Amino acid sequence: MSISNVVSTYTNANGRRENQDSYAAALFEAAGHTGILALVADGVGGEGPNGRLASIGAGQTFLDLVATGNVTDAQLVQAVAYAHQKAREAAGNTTLTVLRAYMGRYTIVHVGDSRAYMLKDGAQALQLTRDHSKLAELRERGVEITPQIHAKYRSSITRGLGHRNSEKARPDTYVGEYSASDSFLLCSDGFWHEFERENNYLPGNAQTGLETLAGRAIANGESDNITAILINAGELL
């Protein structure tokens, strides 16, 4: 099976000097069945190179893992620790959202404010991950998010790989099941800002939907890098 039958992608520096977002996807084989590992990482580093190096390093860590063969849940968590160390060596920070889908079961390891969603035919997408961000914390405390508060904390994450405090690099893990009609969307905040405005609906199928929504984000003034990867995991069942 070709990965192009399973995955659609979009990324855009969106006018910035560099694109600090990274994404990756690879198929793996285990016990005669095909699975997929996919990820999005959003480097944090302003206009410097360190955020980009941290996100690229995180992505490469998991591609190297896939190259070894089957990918287990335990290996995913171990790889996050290694990716954190690589981010520290790059003196950068990055978010990381990784999906493993295999035989109707998914595992997500997640740190930061990139997101994973599950999409079902014709239904509103379900957000599977919780943001590690100052805005998310304020909402959970019942604070009204005024435009001023939103502008102040828009880019403030509370966990990320490469943080000096290793506890602040600790990932959350999510597990669940998926069916043949389900897809997964992994994206950086530059994409999901607009996705939320669309009430978590993708305006079209696969590549067209990603490109259309990203175009709307740019038209509506999105200033961040924009990256998304759509995984039709049902194709693997």
C-alpha cells in the first residue's frame, strides 16, 4: 500500500522567514497488518532557528523508530523522551502530537498545543487532545477570554519538548478505537485556529479540504505557520 492513499498534507510558512512546523508519516508492518505513525511538531523559537531544529529533530526521532519495524505504545513514550533530549541539544522547544493507528486501535502521545482530531463522515470533528497552554488553563478556571487576554497568551504553551524542567515536557497519552469510516487530523495551531471558526468541519475532502481551510485562515489574518496532516486510517483496516 502506498502512503499517498492514506495521507494528505499541507504546510505553509505563511509569510514568515522560516517554517518551524514539521510533519511526518510512515507505514509499518506488524503481524501481517499495516499500521501508520504520523505526527505534527510546531517549533517554538520566534525568528531564530532553534524551534525549527527542535521540531525537525522530533520528527526524525519517530521516523527512525518506524525504520526499526513495529512501533509499540511503550516505544512511543520512550521516543518522546529521546525527542525531548534532542530538542534540549538544539536549545529549542517544540510541541509534538504523534498518532499510532493499527488494527482499529489508536494511541496518541501529545505535548503542547498542536492538536489531534477524529473525523467521522459528515460529523463535527472530535478533539482528542487537550492543549497545554495558558489559554486552556484560563478557560478551565472559568476565566472569560477577552481579546486582550487572547492576544497576550495566544502563543504561551505550558508544556513542550526541550523545556529545562523535564516535568514540563511530560506527554499525555490517549487511546481509543477507530472504524473504517474514520480519519484523523493532526495540525499546528496555525491551522486549528481557523478549524475552530469552521466549527470543526473540514470544507471538502482530503487535500482539497486542507487547502481550502488553510486559504481561509490566511485570508482571515492568520500569522503563524500553518500545517496539517489528514490520515484516512480506515484504509488500513
